[in-house]
Amino acid sequence: MTQSQPGPGRAWTVGALALILTVLTVAGVAGSSRFSGPVLFAFGESTHGVHRDDLLVLAIYLSGLSLCWTLRR
């Protein structure tokens, strides 16, 4: 049996999901919160840097992108 290729509508949908996921990730990492946790990697002498919750956001982002990759196939 041959496997049919997904149509262009599916590719656009998965692309839109990946874009939305990327925008939400940037908003989650760039935003500040009192729940951010300690700074793990500082960018200068201020509170700018990679916080503990940024790693969680990155893990969720990579999981979401892997699901988009799976859906694309």
C-alpha cells in the first residue's frame, strides 16, 4: 500500500501552528514575572538572562515543534 502525501492545506495548518508556538514562546521568554525563578545565566549585571522558567518554556517549545514535525509528515 502506498502512503498518500498530505495536501497543501495541512502544510499551511502545521506551519501556522509552528508560527503561533514560536510567538508564544518568545512572549513567554521575553516577559518578566515574579515566578521566573533565579537567573541561571546572566547577561550583564542586571536581572536580564536565562531564568529557571525559561528552560521549561524551551522544553515545551521543542516538544511542540517535534509534534508539528510529526504532523507535517
